[in-house]
Amino acid sequence: MKRSFFTIMLAQFFSSLADNALFVAAVQLLRSSKAPEWQQAALVPMFALFYVILAPFVGAFADSRPKGQVMLISNFIKVIGCLMMLFGTHPLLAYAIVGLGAAAYSPAKYGILTELLPAQQLVKANGWIEGLTIASIILGVLLGGQLVGPMLAPMLLSFDLPLIGTSVDTPPEAAISVLIFVYLLAAWFNTHIPRTDAVLCPMPRQIFDLLPDFWTCNARLWRDKLGQISLAATTLIWGVAGNLRFIVLAWAAAALGYSVTQASALQGVVAIGMAIGAVVASMRMRLEDGPRVITLGIGMGLLIILLIFINNVWVAAPFLIMLGALGGFLVVPMNALLQHRGHNLMGAGRSIAVQNFNEQAAILMLGAGYSLSTGLGLPTFGAITAFGLVIAGFMTLIKRWHARNCVQFGPEVEHLLSIARNDKRHGSEFVGDQPHPYRRAADTIGSRQRRD
């Protein structure tokens, strides 16, 4: 891997570390203010809100500027969200602003991989980025749990800046103050991300002109016989992973009587399993192997249901590791294949924006459904059971969908797999045998800029 790749990894690590620690701090902030449980569950869909609303725009924004600059701007938006939370804005609204920063960050984070690396290194690169992201989840939830816990919180609250008065007087507020500096560290790494030779595509003068462009890209990926399967699978898996953060907290409180600090350690256990699965997948799976792992998604749904029968932490720990490992092993090859198809069809930024729109819409809908069910009085175990059944059912449908494609469109599916198998370039300029119109436009703009 190129040296600049590891700079990107460090920037991603610290930004994700702060995101996950902030989630724990936000949950504790709501609990300490006696907010109802549905508001705590609503943190997950609120974080996903701007991913969905701004999806038509963030991909084009990522393609219009150097990716490192986009990531830098995004981290400062996250800092603004933290400051809003500190100065009395409702945690749900402030956390949505942090989600806005994350929505702008993601197309640049993943898009730069396809600009920097050849197609055959995308699975390995995704193994790295998912493994490191999962490591940041493990350390982030542990960091958040400790920052609001009884050991570190009193130390943070006893610290006073000379001649400066602050309104930080609770453990969650102290934790959020620390996390602002973690975001700033990530921003410092963003300034060291190199500019690639990818041609920039300027934003249109009329911003809403991007809407038909986005829906065309979205439809193009859903029509692709490999893209639609990888997009459906990753959409569902990230919908699960996004909501599993709160589900583990709720389950640990109901089944084990754990506090937020104790339950955050179990979130880390799930992430350890995901890291193991991601690393194994990056070593053993190839770009064209994505559709082979769909069955694991059905297993994830069934395992989530089995969680309600566990009330012993020594049984829960290996079980959660296995649950996480299935998700990690599934998402790496699927994610890499989706990036490859999207980059071939429409370019890196737009492709990731389409992917984020669908994945975060799944997080939003699954999270809203879970939050609604708890708000209506459904017990935690009942909500978890319904959640697992939905996952297993939809994964079964995706598996049958791919099998149908292989029968009805066998030559086309095999041709697309052959492209994934043999593509050695940093990104194809062709859709079938014809240059894609977005690429032609980008090349035209680039040639003009070079002449000027």
C-alpha cells in the first residue's frame, strides 16, 4: 500500500473514534436528563438523517474538491455539532449535525481509495479501512464509556482552565469537551492527505440540477446485475451494524443490568468480532467473491434473535464476537465489489453517495422502527426479535434475487464478474464498451484545465 494510504487510515481512525465515543456520551447525556428510552434509540436514525437528505449533493461535492479538503471541512462540522451539544442544544439535534459532517466525510473517505489504488487492491484496502474503523469503534465505545464513568469523569470535571469559565459540569459534557480535540487531531491528519491526479468535476451553478443526476446514478447502480445485489446486501448489513450499537446497550441493560460504561465494553466485543471477520475476508476473499457470502447475512439475523436467551456475560462475549465476525466477513467483499461497480458506472464520489443514501436510509428506517416499537411499549426483547426476523427475511430475499439473476441473466452476470476478476486499473472509464458520459465530461473539463 502507498504511504499516503496510511495517512488516510489515521485520519479515518481518529474521526471514527470520536464518532463512537460521542454516541456513548450522548446516550449518557440523555439518560442523565431522564429522557425517555425512545429518544436514546433515536440517536441512531438522527445520525443517519443527513446521509439521506444530502445524498444527491455530497457525492458531487466530494468529486468537486480534493478529497483531503472535503474530509477536513467535514471534521470541523462535527466539531460544531459537539459545541452545540455543550451549549444546550437538544442532543438529538446536535448529534444530527455531527451526522451531517459524517455524511460529507464518507464519499471522500471511500472515494479516494478508488483514485489512489488499482481495482485489485480494493478488497485489501477495504479490509484495512473496515478493520481500522472497527478498531476505532472498539476503542471509541470504550473511551466514551470511560469518559462518562466514575474514574475519569471526576478528574475531567476537576480540571479548570485559568481565567476561563466553562459550563461543563456533568460527566457527559466533560467527555464531549475531550472529543472535540480528537476531531481536531483527525483534521490535522486531513491536511496531510495528498492530492491525487483524479480530474475534479465542478459543482453545477444550479445546485438542484444534481437531483436528476443523483437519481440517474442511483437507478443505474440498482439496474446493474452485480451492483444491485452488492448494494442490497451492504445496505442491509450497515442498517444492522448502525442499530446494533444501541441494541447491545439496551440488551445489556435488560439482560445483565449493565450501566452505559459496562455495556460499552460489550459493544467493543462485537467490534472485535467484526475486525476479525474483516481481516480474514481481506486475506481470503477476492473482488468477484462478494455474492458468495450472502448466506452469512441470514445467519446474522438469526443470531440477533438468539441474543434474547443469553443472560450470562461469559456466554455473551464469544456469542457477540461470532455475530460481529459474520458481519465483518460479509461486508468487506460486498463493499469492495460495490465500490468497483459504482466507480465503473459513475465515478467515486457519486457512487459512494448513492451507497450512503441507501445504507443510511436502511439505518434510518430500521432505527425509526426500533425506536417506534420501544416508544409504543414493546419490551426490549420483543423489539430485538422483530429486528432479527426482518434481517433474516430480507437477506433470504436477496439470496433468491441473485440466484434468479444467475439463471435469467447468466452471461451478463458472468461478464461483470470477469471485469471484476481482471480489472487491474485504478478505475474503469467504460460502461460495457462505451465511455460513461460522466467520465467523458470529466475528461473534457480536465483537458481544458490542462490547456489553460
